[in-house]
Amino acid sequence: MRTPFLIAVLAVVLGCPASEIVVTIDDAAPRHVVPEAYHGSNFVALWNDTGASPGTRAATARLGIDLLRFPGGVPCQWYDWQKPLETGWTVITPEIAWSLADAAGASMIFQTNCAGNEFEASAGKARFDSSGAHMAAWVAAAKAAGVRVAWWEIGNEPELDAPAAYKASLDAIYAWYNAVYAEQARAIKAADPQARVLGPAATNTWFWWHEKTLEKFLAAHGDKAGTGLADGISLHWYPEGGEGTWAEKRGTAQGWAACHDYIRAVIDAHSSTPLPLYVTEWNWGGGDKNASMTTLGCGLGNADVVGMFLRTGVAGHAHFCLQRVDHGWGVLAMQGEALAENSASPSYFALSIAARMGSRVFATAHGADEANVMSAYATGDAAGGRQVMLINKSEGALDIDIAFSRFAASGRTARIFTLVGANGSPEDVDVVYNGARGVTPAQADLPGPEIATIAQSLRRRLPPYSLTLIDIAGDAAKDR
């Protein structure tokens, strides 16, 4: 088997041009420790002709998620957990969603309906019950069935999903939402005192930052001057990296740092405890108006966002979403799309690699322009291992030397996971994952990584437009 560190040295000897970058990792103490259950996706109940098919189950189990959010966005407002099939709009029950999560070893983030809307269905008018009592009954049913529920998230994007009667202003919307949140949160906690509740699932930066809707929520439910019913904060982030060329948008993920600084300041102003932040919907690119989810660049961007979430101490995330690749957001193709059903997009492979990062987050430093050339993230796991994720955003190869402040890498075994475009372009639709093309996670296990024993120095050559994760084995007795 090829030793990647040897390949890097040979490349230099042969005169291949490459920039040289030293990545220094301060692993004396973690900068953050995030929950082990960290990586997630959204499973959308409506407009879904594939659902939890056998291929979906197999591919989801190989994606590496810990959390599955359901009904997956706005469908929560048009979904009754007790009688979901009555409308004829879905064939997916909460039990089916749970079976999909359980097969992947994941826990649920269940969204409640908070809008109580009525819509005309072919069989007549369908009622969606948003009462606290109805949600408490769901909590009791899930607990009795042994469902692992990490969080109960109340509603979805109230700025957009509020009933028309409350849309005169954002103040009116949040007066309505905060009242519903209080009723449901109290009922959920009464049904299960161990249950944890999230809100406000606010819509993108414009609303929760520019229009201060996060502040409207925390003023009501932080514990300094409000009810204290917020166990965690959930927000959505869609930076629209797919609306432009890779050269224009490759630094998109780094914009998260300023967002996080604002969010933490608002939480600190309204809560005496550092409430955990979950980004329950996000996507670097995607959207109805572009096909970026089919490209390698979107995959690199999505991995970059996960790195930024880890760096800033986000407690968990749920990428949007699991299915629909054509002019959409998903990582798996649905029935009727250009790609075969359950074919994996480049973002599937990128997110599966990023999901191998550990929960102890370390600071990294290097001299490269992180927005345009290379970003680097480092973590540690419970066994004392180290994970380093490197994203080469540039058109040239990069020679990387990695130095830890504490960890002795020499002599250890490393697994190296890689993703590159089949034609060396960020616009590539076909990708090479761990050296293999045409990988079908709905049908077979993912190809294994390269295995190497680290010599005296840890060196790696990064191909242009590539994702590399180096997972170095630990020694729990020695390194903890």
C-alpha cells in the first residue's frame, strides 16, 4: 500500500511545484469540547418520493450522522405526528424516521408544529394540532417506544411560518411564537423532565441578526429576565455559496466566525448559562435556483462549514438535507432526478469525511490565506487520537507539514481520507473518494482510507481543490 508521507517527499524530489505550509496545532488543551453526538441531517417528510427506502437506509447508515431532524423544516407545520398519513401528503411516519435514525446509530431532533395551520387537502380540511397537550402526548409516546430523542425543537422559521394573522410585524410574530413556545415547552417538560427543548429555529442571518429575532426570543425565554425555558438555541444559516463561482465563494465558511460572535454575545446578555447552539438547518450552497449540490466545490464548502462550527464551539448541526440533489439541497438523489435514485453527491462524501472529526477541538495556525488557499481544523477523540482536516481551495498543490504542541505522532498509524474531483476542478460532478470513482454508498460500504505509519515528521501533499482528513491513532492510557 502506498505511504502518503513518502509520496509527498518524492513529489518534492521530482521537482513538482507546490507551496509549502506549516500547520501548527496547539493541543495542550482543547479550545472547545463539543458533544459526541454532533453531526446531523434533515429528513424531509413532504415532497419525498423516495423516503426511507432500503438504499436510503444503507447510505444514511454510512454517512456518519449522530442526529436526524424530522419532519425536516417547514413540513413540521403541516404534519401531525399522531395521524401523519391522513392528508395523503406523506408516507413517512415518525416511526419510519426513527428506524432510519436508529439504523445509523443516530438520535432524533423532533420538530413540533407550532403554527396550528389548516390547509385544504383532497380528502377535506386537515387540522394540524399545535397544542401543548398534543406535543406532550408525542413525548410520552416516543419515550414509551424507546426512541432516542436528543432534542424537541419547537416549530420552524417563525419569521416565515407564522399564521397570516401575526405577520404585521416581527414583534407580533415573536409575541405569538414565544407564547406557543412557552406552552409547548412546559408541556414537553411535564411529560418528560429529562427532555431538552430548542428554539427559535430562526430563519437565516437577516432575521436572527439584522432584525434581532434571536434577541426577541431570548428576552422572553433566557433565564435572566425571561422564563428560562430555553435549554438550547437553534438557528439556520444559508450563506448562499452556490450563487457564484468557486473563486468568488470559496471563503464563505469563514464568514461564520462573525455570526457566532454575535450569537454568543446575545446568549450571554440574556442567559446566565452558556446555552448550547445548534444550527439545525444549513448548507454552504444548494437552493432552488442553482445546481451547486452536484459539484465538488459545494462538498468542499460544506466540509469547511463543519470545520468552522467545530472551531467556534457550535454544539451540533443538522445539514439540510438528506435527499434531493437537482436544484436542491440534498446529499442523496431522489426518485425522478437526473442522477439515479440514492446516488451520492460530492457533499455526501465530504460530510462523511468531516463526520470523522473528534469532539475535543484544538486551535490551528498556519500562514496560508484561509479564505482562498487552505483551511485547517484539528480535533482529538476520547481514545487520545488526533484528526486533522485540510481543505485545499486553490488551483495548485500544497505541501503541508503538521506539528503538534503535545502529541507525539511519530510511529503511530494514520488513516487518510481523501476527496478530489475526477477532473481536478471544483465544478466536477464526478469525484474520487479514497482513490475510488463511482462509489455507491446505497449499495456497498465506502472504500477504506489509505493506511500509513508516520515517520519522524508528518507531511502531506494536498492536490488542488481537495479535502483530506488525517486520523491518527491514539493511546488512551498515554495521551488522555
